[in-house]
Amino acid sequence: MKAAERLHVSLPGLSLKNPVIAASGTCGYGQEIAKNYDLNRLGSLVLKSTTKDPRSGNPRPRVCQTTAGWLNANGLQNVGVQRVLDEKLPWLQANYPQLPIIASAAGFSTSEYEEVVDRLTNAAGINALELNVSCPNVKHGGLAMGTDPAILEDLVRRVVKVAHGVPIYVKLTPNVTNIVPLAQAAERGGANGLTMINTLTGLSINLKTRRPVLANVTGGLSGPALKPMALRMIHQVRSVSQIPIIGVGGIQSAEDVLEFMMAGANAVEVGAASFHDSLALPKIAAELPMTMDKYGIEKLTDLWEVKF
């Protein structure tokens, strides 16, 4: 079997040469990481979460390293949907016309989500859209809309109607007692897939100042600490749902990718790993064939059949 066939993954709206996707918020709009490597080495990338209007984000400091990961409280800092349409997407189309692009929509009300989704999915160059209903670092919208199944179902149903047929992946928060009802609510609302999980809310304290390290006090924890929880939650949701899952949370290696796919993910996003190694994503993608050989895996889609 050819290497391309071994790694290829097809999901709603996405034909991926490999399952490694750059996670939202860690790759900007592509221009930043393109300075380090050819983006065509990836399966896809998710743009920075975009709101209706530009946002400067939370006060600094808003990022710090902590035990087994990173805390961030960026507060949905972004350039706003108009600049994405005018500048960011045209650059990607001009330089990487074959790379599947996933936009990420965020908002502070149902109507704002609808407007952002409508404008993004009506633009050329968007293959799928990730609905960020799980940001823990803003005071309104975001996480608040992603923790109530009834509100989430209604939101997803509304944005699906204005998405112009572009597949919607709902990014779920782990900051709940049970993630399964949220996954089921998103599916009832018409989601084409799920992304899971987003960051866990955490806190880091500076002993010298006796104050939180982050100006926002708390932030979202990403990095290796998330991996066991992400695997467990993906496994839980896969047991009740057959829609595609893009797994994310603490992936550092090709072995991690295989674990996520065995747990029930159909593809993966990699984020914090690139903070300490700017080439982490293409390295993971390149190592997949050898790692699959090591464990006797002919093609990645065989792992979709793993049950436990």
C-alpha cells in the first residue's frame, strides 16, 4: 500500500493527506507557522478563533508555562472577521491552494455566532468550520454557551442553517461533569463532527508576589497533562455517537496520534507541542508511517474499527 493511502483520512468537507491538523490559536492564520515549514506537510490547519469585531484580548501576562503544559488567557484576541476575509484567507489561497482550511467561529451571543459563521462559510477557501463554544477565558459567550446542552443544541441548529452547507465541527469543553450530553446535544443540533477537547481551566501562582501569574487569574491548560482526560472523553463520546471526532489535547508524538485514533478520534489537532518545538507538527506527521510499522498498523482508518 502506498504511503499516501496509509495516512489519508476523509471527513465531512475535508480530504486530509494525513490526520495532523494545526490547532486553533496555536498557528495564527498560517502566515506565522509558514515561516518555519511548508504548510502542505500538514493535513489541515484551523484558523485562530474569529469574532465579529477585532479583539485585543485579556491584559498581559496571559501565557505561562506550568506543570506538564501551558496556561493561556488570551481572551479570544483576533483581528475580526472582516480582516480574515480581506487578508488572511486570500493569503492562504494564494500560497496554499491545496491545503484544507478550517475556520473557527466564536461569539458572545447566538446572533453574533450566526453572523460570523455566515460570513466565514460564504467565503471562498473554507472547507469546514469549527464552532468554538468552549473558550474559558472570556466573561460572556464562549464557555457559557457550551456547557448547557439545550443552549448548545439551539446554537448549533441555528448556525448550521446559515453555514451554506459547509460542515460544522463543534469544539467541546472538558470543564463539565459529563461531556456526553453536550456531544449528543451538538449532534442533535446538526453538527457534522466534534472537536474535543478544549483546554481545562487552571491557575498558577507566583510565590514571590503572592499573586496569580496570569493577569486574568485563571487560564486554559493545554499540553501533555490533558492527554489522559482527552482520551477518556473521546472514548466516552465514541461509545454513544458515530459522527467524526477530531481529537486534541496533549499530543506530542506519532504514538499519541495512534492512541487518540484508537480511543475514537478520526483525526487530530496538535497545538501546545509547537510552543517548545516549532517543527513538532510536520515531525509528527513524518513519523507516522514508521510508528505504524512498529505496531503493525497498515492504514490509519483501520484504527476506526478498534473497540474496547
